[in-house]
Amino acid sequence: MPRHALALDLKDDPQLIAAYEEWHRKVWPEIQQSIIDSGIDVMQIFRTGNRLFMIIETNESFSFDRKAGMDATNPKVQEWEKLMDQFQQRLPWAKQGEKWVLMDKIFELRAEKN
């Protein structure tokens, strides 16, 4: 199962960060379903300070372009993204219109199984 890591910053405001986390304790069912429908089987988001780190595990139907197209035509996803945008700030090196930035894997260790 392919795995991808992405990063995004939140606005550095403790109240906004707390609100963002609260929203993610009750993600709308339509958003969860759109994530699953795009071919993402596992999604985890971690935070340190105002930096977010997301890991997604995808199946063979997933592509970033396909997900972007699905999201662009889904009014509920657009509503969610607009709501989340008040908490988020782009990484300085993000491309125009890019929120979550795909990270490059620079190291991997796998323990040998006996």
C-alpha cells in the first residue's frame, strides 16, 4: 500500500490551533467518505507546535490529480476546505494554490524479521 507524507502549517495562535483540533475530533461524515472514495485507506494527522504532518496510505485507485478533481466538484468538501482555511497557513515553499505539501522521503529503516 503506497504511503505519502504531507506537511502544512497552522496559524500560530493557540486558540485557532485548539479550534482546528476540535473540528478534527468531529470531521463531517461526508468529508470522511470523500477521503475513502478517493482511494485513501488510512489517514493520520500529527501536530507539533503549529506544524501539521499527514500520513496517507492509498490503494491502486488513488492519484493526487483524481482526488483534486473529486474535491473540486464536491460542494461539501469545498465548504470544509473554506472552513479549514481560516486556521491554515501555507508553507513558504508551497506552490500557488497548494495547501498540503508532499514531503520527500529521505530515510527508511526496516527491521529484519526472523
